[in-house]
Amino acid sequence: MDEILGQVLRNAVWERLDMLSELANRADAPSLLSVARSELPRLTEGWRAMLAAHEPDEKGNCPVCSTRWRQQKAPCSVWQAAYEHLVAGGLAPSQSNARHAEKKAKTRQSSAPGRLANAR
């Protein structure tokens, strides 16, 4: 059951991101403004929550990415991705990111029904 729920949640998130990318690439200016006003606060709050969970502890380790046997020094991959996408110029979607998203979407669409059927 957890596997099915996990797949449903992942698919919903990917679909939402795909929809937002589609809007960013094809919507007219008034629609973009409306979407930006509603979605940017949600997206920034999501980033903040995720980054807060990955904030280094007093030893400089990421509490989420670390395991009992292997400590992950900061910055972990989540902080690195945040920097790459939010600071180092990754805010605007690139053509390669769009192609990557399309490829992932096709993979999800073709594999999701089989996974759900097999998981039952």
C-alpha cells in the first residue's frame, strides 16, 4: 500500500510541475501573472520547508541525508540543487531541462499503470 501511495504522490507532483512548466512556456502575460501570484508563494514555501529539514546540525551534517553509518556533510545535494536552481541562474527553464521533463513524463505515463497493477 505504501508503494502505491508513494507512486500516486510522485505522479501528482510530477504532473503539477509539468503543468507549471507548460504554463510558463505557453501562457499569455495575464495568465502568467495570475499563476505567478498564486504559485510563487507556494513554491517558495515548499523550498523553505525542504531546506529547513536539510539545515545542517551542530556538527555540520545534514540530518535528513545522513545515516547512522555515513554522515553527509553540508551542503547536501538538496542545498546544492537549491543553489544551482535558485541562485546560479537556474530559475529560467532551459531547453535541456524541458526535454528532460518531457522524457520523464513519457516514462512515467508508460510505466505508471503497470507499476500500480503489479503492486496490487
